[in-house]
Amino acid sequence: MVSGFDKDLEGTQQIEVSYTENDVTVKDSFEVTVTAAGTVDPDPEKPENPDTDKPGSGSTDSDQPGAGTSAPSGDTDGTDGGSAVQTGDTTNILPAAAVMIFALAGAAAVVILKTRKRG
């Protein structure tokens, strides 16, 4: 829910945004500047269309989970662009795979030896 915003009132406005899910409400307030349609913001540091920026690329003061995190790179053709996803997991899977192979070989050997003893 957004409160304190009047699209017809030019100038700086303080708005409050709140969101409720599972009886937990999160609130934050922002300062926005409303200008007349067709006017250009003289400040070069502010983008003309903020919707074209990548989500999460700016800094945030929010302590909410997921705030300020990066979004996917924007590949729309379904390819990964030749780079692997960086998960931060550095676990080497080779030792675990070797243990599983040896355990499977040992179980197979036990089954084979038991069937030979019975026969």
C-alpha cells in the first residue's frame, strides 16, 4: 500500500510504502519528486527512465532479505552466455563420488561371493 502520494502535486513528496504478508507488515518511506509531464530532470546522475536500470544494481539502505541483490543477466535467448553460474559452493564432488563407487563395488562383491557359496 502506498500513502502520501499525489500525482497531481508537483514537487518533493514523502511517501510511505507498506506490505503485509502472513500478518507481518514491512514499512518504509521514500522521498519522490513529481514533475510536470514532458519536463526533463536536469540532474545527469538520475536516469530519465529508472525502469530501464537493472534491478538490484543500486545501493540500498534496506535491511530486508533480498534487498540489493542482483537480478539475472537478462539473457532472453535461454543460453548462459558461456559462463557458469557463481553459487559460492566450492565443494569438490570427486571424493564423495569415489566413496559411492567403492561402496557399490563392495556391495556387488558381497552379492557375487554369497551367490557362489550357495551354488
